[in-house]
Amino acid sequence: MNQTRSLLTLNHLSVAYRTSRGAVQAVQDLDLSVPAGRSVGLVGESGSGKSTIAAAILRLLPENAAITGGSIAFNGVDLATLSDAELNRTWRWREIAMVFQKSLAALSPVNRIHDQLNDILRQHEPALREAERDARLSDLLRAVHLSDRVLHSYPFELSGGMMQRTMIALGLLCNPPFLILDEATTALDVITQAQILREVNRLKQEYNLTALIISHDVGVINATTDAVAVLYAGQLMEVAPKRRFFAAPAHPYSRALIASVPRLSGPRQRLAAIPGNLPDLLDPPPGCRFAPRCPYVTPRCSTAVPPLYDLGDGQFVRCVLFESRPIAHPAEETMA
Amino acid sequence: MSAISPAPLLDVTALRRLFPIRRSFADVLTRRSHAVHAVDAVSFTLNPGEILALVGESGCGKSTTGRLIVRLDTATSGAIRFRGHDVTHLGSAALKQFRRQAQIIFQNPFEAFDSRQTIAASLQQVLHIHDIGTQQERQARIVAALAGAGIVPAGDFLSRYPHELSGGQLQRIATVRVMLLEPNLLIADEPVSMLDVSVRAEILNQLLDLRGSRQMAIVFITHDIAVARYMADRIAVMYLGAFAEIGPVDDVIENPQHPYTKALLSHTLPIGDEVIGEPLEIPGDPPTPIDLGVGCRFADRCPFAFERCRMETPRLQPVDPRRQVACHLMDD
Amino acid sequence: MPYSTRVFACADWKGVSVSVPESIALPQAAISRRSTRLRDAGRLFLESRYGVIGVALLLVVLMAALFAPLIAPSGPFDISAAKFIRPGDAAHPLGTDHLGRDVLSQIVYGARLSLAVGLVAAGISGIVGVLIGSVAGYYGGWIDLLLGRITDMFLIIPAFFLIIVVVATLGSNLLYVMVIIGLTSWPANARLMRSQALTLRERTFVQALIALGESRPRILTRHIIPNGIQPIVANSTLQIAGAILLEAGLSFLGLGDPNQSSWGRLIYEGRSYIVTAWWPSVFAGIAIVVTVMAFYLIGDGLAYVLNPRTRKVGS
């Protein structure tokens, strides 16, 4: 595959939360790059740190959380060092837009959609005339297959699917090159979710978007991404091109994750449950955080966090089972 | 047919639940009343040890159907027969007896327990309600039930409060709680949709094992057809309060007949290199089922709708002995 | 909750308010939940600061009431003939009134009366309010309708006026005052409890208990009331303060129980001499202010603890 320029590169990123019971390292030493024009999926369960990563990129972490190490390079600029004002002026929304699971809360319930979108557009593009703004809004809604009628509605009058479409339109308002979808279709019904994901794929082409798609659902990841990054309890366990990931997952957790999802076709065999629970992040297991639940666990798993091993073809895995393979160096790390 | 098939455990006939909508002043003057048809003429039977999946999108009435069966809600009309007895309007004493045999587990395990009670107190309470066993027997029963569900050492969990446990643990304990009553029928209302992917399989397997060991019948309510396929013997697809089709799970999934089933299946996200096929496009969102008139509920979104679909409500009709579909296309 | 849809914080920029899902805020599932809720509540209460000040003030008043005989230089009605209207000195730290009674003694004994009025009245109000509100909210239907109408009726009775009428016809008696305040102030509690019960009865754990066969009275008394009572507890602190003020007001109008030492009456009797002898009225006034403030501050602290928002962010 072509080596493409990386638009977003996370280098040794660590994020910690301060809680009343101690510090929680929600993201530990994470390396990840998202090449321009591609879309990368972050898959993980609750507490895996996937949403924390999204919040860290836009520097929208809650007050009790902080980036404790590493860098967030976006187009060569380290977002981790910028001020809030700088981020607002040039980065948030203009360069990186984000759609959350429950977007209704982002809009005021007492104003019509049109007035709210119009206000936001005016803030960002003060030069546009009223008519131009209206045309732009109509175009955006058409891009997400919504009629102009939506503009004259209040947020609560829209269905969940229409609301998420509106939020995607809002995300595209300033033509950002980078879009983050954080569980954006999780609360939606099956058909609506599939329709919106297909539109996301189309918009990625049309607007030449680079995307980071965060989900707990491997089906969503499969439908929208080129490459998959698997997170478990704050550690990046595996990175692989999508096909590789589904056909030949390397990390025991990746394998267990894929094996635990019921399928619509194929033999109906008993699902292999992953025994145990997610670790307590206040007191995480030393070394590999999946070790306590891993069927292949060795004593060495608990001595140190294993490095990422390079399996070739863009697949990297953090597991001692692959220690015969070369260790990947983040600086050279690229993804398919 | 009835001569060979066993007597059904559960027999639901023409079950209806209408939720009246507050009337406006104009409605009062014109004597109109409006209602949401949450469940509209649902009929099915369930045999002992059988698992029936109710599948559909949010608002299709699948949860209301489950709640009606265990009498958490009362049907507007229709009948629910359990082992031949009509349980639709049981009085409180008989209802309590019925509840020993028909139980329900819910979607949100974090909400299933009184947060002020320890797990032990919550489990004890169930045996106390139905006056089962002495104090020591109860304790032993509870420990055995927890151990049976793989929750060991049980003593570690008994003194805990719900907020100290994970979702997967709570859902397993919620299942243990209802199993203390040894019911013959369990309504499982989206029991894994709030859980982490890695612990879902554990709950699903627990339910399958209970069916196997206790011949317990399950009405498994889910929005996820793949989960329904894994769990169920038969599957009923619901749309706007009514069954679109019902039949053996493999038949329905491999050869869907109703256009809505086709749409639902073709929009299920594949995993890996699974092939799902071209999506059957249907426009819009499901409307709210207010004051449904005649005609097929799905007609407005159905790509195959023709005149008759808007004139006449299709009834569930057998297309083969085990399979029923509510669609006028079947008549051709 | 893994895929929670609740939203906890909003960052605002250029008109786009972006809500961060709660799941980001805390990987809750992954955090040990072993700490007890009581300890959390205690920590939050300490954090609220106002609550702590309130408790400290209340402790002072409580001590005064409990140990009145030890603190007071004399009995509240003991007359020291030689000392009419004297300012504070060693024997009478807060001075004496026009009958030569020690002001400090009257104030510490008055604390007993004020606390008793407040606690009994708020207690009656709380018990009646919780019972009526929870039954109305949980049972719903015609019971709710009926209890709702009764609640409305009590809501429009002016407590102060009713007490004046009762005192005027039956004579002044502390018991009447306490009972009437209690019986006229419960509707606020009933409304709070009703809305609590309405929410709680739809909660999954209550639905589960119904399905498990638990009886309605037991669900009401063992689950609905214990889980829904917190706002009534917070409200009761305010009601205690209100009752104390009401009693003081009555006494100030000369309608108090003449056999009890009361702060309100101290002000009432002192007002004729206020130009020459300010101390009986002023010190009694300070006592009222401190006590009422103590309860308000405690209410504030409790509201902070019970607010789900502070609970989340604080943990």
C-alpha cells in the first residue's frame, strides 16, 4: 500500500484523571497515526480510553483530566501545547470536527435548527452574506440527505437519526479536513445506523475527509474504516489494516473480541466469552493490562508493558507471544 | 398439527396495548380520543424450553409486549394464557403465584437493584416474598445459585452493594435473582445491550445454559438480529406494534419474506468478510403509531407497496407450517 | 454505564457548545467502587463548607439547650429584685430585663423551646408529607387525585392566621403552635415526595420488585420512601428554620405560650425599653438569627450532597 502522509500523529500520548481515590491512567503511552485521506477506527470497551483520546485531541478533557505526556501532531503542529484561544481560532471545528453519541444536548432546545446553525456559521465565516449562508446550510443538509424542513424545526422535533445527520452537517460546516466520530451512531436503530454510516463513507470521498472513528462495535468499525486500533484499559494492543484485523487478529484480546460477537451467517457455535472483568484502572495490573484475562498469559506478561511488535503489512501488536518479531519504532511506524 | 406439538407454555392472542394520549380541548369538544398503538393484535405461542426472539427497532412494541406478559403492564385487550390459564387479569394472590413462574430481566443491570441493599439482601428478599425455605436454607440456596452462575466466591459478592460491581456481574446476579424462583418462562428484555462486548457472551451463554438445564422458555427481546440468531429457535420481527413475520430463526434470516425483515437484515453491519448483500433501501424513520387506520403499517416506507397495502391491513398468514408473514405480497 | 447517553460537561466555543459524554469524564466501570457511599456523602458535606458552618452553629445552640441549667446563671424566670434593666456584668453576662430576669438564662432556656418547636413541627410536616406524597405518587390514579386535592386544600391555609385564631379561641399553648405549624407545612413535602415516588416507581429496580411479586405496601415503605426521602430531609431543615421564625413571630405579637421562655417574647417585652435597654431584644434577635441560619446552612450543605451533579463531578 502507498505510504501516505500522516495527518494526525499521536506520539507517546498519556492522559490521566485525578479522582478522589487516586490517579487513573486512562491512556498509556499511545502511538497512533492517521494518514491523510484514510479513516482509522478506535475500538474498545468502556474504560479503554477511546473517548478520552478523542477529547484529548481536541483538548476537551474534563477539568480533572490532563495530558501527562506525549504529543498530538496535527499537520505538524503539536495541539498538546497550544492555548485554548489558539485551538478555538484555528483548529477546533475548522480543522477538526467531532460528532458525539448524544448530540441533542449540543443544541439549544428553544431555537430552531436554522437559527443555531446560522449563528455558528456567522461566527466562523463573517464575510458571508445572509443568502450565501442560507445556501450553504441547505447544501450541507442536502449532503446528509435532510430536507430544508429540518432547518425550521426545533431539535426535539427531530428523530435520533435526523439529529445525528444534522450534527454531521454541523461538523462539515467549515469544511474541516478531519472528522472524529465518537460513538456517533451508537444510540440509533439498525437501519438508520447503517444508512448514516454509508453516508459518512460517501462524505469522506466527497469532502476528502480523514476520519477517526471511535466505537465499541466492531461492525461499525468494519463498515467505515481502513485500519483498526484496538484499545484495552488505556493500552494500544494492536493496530492493523481492517481486513487483516478481521481475518487474522493477532493480539489475544483482539481475537477474543472478534470471537465474542455473534454473526448473522456461518456456523452457530458457542460464543467464547472473555472471562473476568475490566481491570481496576486505579490499580491496574502491571505490564500488559489484559494479562489477568488472557488465555495465553505467561509470567513475563506482568513484568513490563510489552513493546509493539511489527508483524509486517501494517500490523503491529503489543504482546509477548510475538517477541520473535522486530520491535516497531514509533517514529517509523506507518499504517496502511 | 396440535395433536403432535406439545401444549404451549404461553399462548398470546390478539394482545393489544393502547396508550391514550392527552386530549386537546378541541378533541374533547369533538369527542375524539387518540392513542398510541404500542402493541396491536400480537399473537404467538411459546413451547416449554423454547426461545423466541422479538426483534425490532426502538418503539416497535417489543418491550411493551414483554412487560404485558409478566403483567408489569395491563393489556387493553387480548389474552395471555400461561399453561392454559388466562393470566391477563389475575387478581393479586393468583398474580403472585404466576410471578413465581414467569420472570423478567431488564436492559440496565445498574438499575436492576435497589442501590441501598446489599446483594445478599436483594436475593434474600426474593425468597422471603415467596416464603421459600428457612433462613439457613435461603442462604445456602443463594450461595449455590451464585456459584452455579460462576459467581465465585459467592461470599465476596453477598456483602457488596450494586455500585461496587460491574455491569456484567450485576446482570448475571440479576439473572440469578429471578432463577431463585425457578420460573418456566423468562422475559429477557435487551439483557446485553448495555454491557461491554467482552462480557455479553457470558450472559447469553448463561441464559442458553438455563434453557438447557431447566427447560425454561425465554422471550428474548433484542434489536440485534445476530444476537437473536445466536439465542433463539424462532424469531418474530416487529414493526410498529405488530408482527411482520415469525418463523424458525434460520428460515427467517436466510430467506426473509416481509420487506421490513429484508430491510432490517440487509442493514445489519457485517463483521469481517461476511456478505450481507445490497441494502434494501427504505426511506424515513418509523413513525409513531398514533391512531393507525387501515392498511399495512409499513406501506409508506415499503418499496413494494401497492394499492391494496393502503386499503387493507395484512394479517399474519402461514406461508409454511412453521412460518407466518403479514404481507399482501404473499398472496400472489 | 458503558455507553451512557448522559452528558456531564459543556465546552463552548464560537457558539458551538460541545457536550462531552459522561463516559469520557470517568472510566467509571474501571474504577474501584469500594468506597462507601456514606463516606462519599460525608466528604461532600465537608466540601460544601456552608454545611459545616451550619453544623458548628447548630452544635452551639444544641449545647446551650441541652446544658441550659449548667450554663444559665439562674432560672429563666428567677427575678433578681435588685437588678432591673442592667447591662451585662459578671453575674449577668447579657444583662437583665425589666423584671430583673437574667437575659442569658432566658436565651439558653429559649433555645430549648425554639429547637422543640422547630423539630416537632418539621417532624410532623415531614411524616405527614412523606406518607401522603409517597402514597399519591406511587399508587397514582384516583388516590393521587384525591390526595392531590387534599394537599391543595392544606396549601391555601395560612398557618399564621390559623394559629392566631386557635390561640384566640383556645388559649396559648405551645403544643397547638407546634402541631398547627406541622399540619400546615406538610404540603410542600408531600409534593416533593410525590414527584420522587412518580420517578421511582418507573425505575427498573422497582419494576423488577413488582415482577418478583413484592407487595405494594412493602415496595412503598422499604424502597420508595428510603430512596426518595433525601430532598424532604433537606427541605425539613428549612422548615425547622421557618417554624422557629413563626413561633418567634407569634411570641413577638404576644401570642406565645406565657409559661415558656421564648426568644420572640424576649424581643416583644424588650421592645418597650429598647432605647434605654437594647440587650434583651438584641441578644434574643441574635439567637434567632444564628439558629435559623444554622439550619439554612445545613440545608444548603445537604442540597449540595444530594445534588446528583455535584455527586458525579465530585467523585
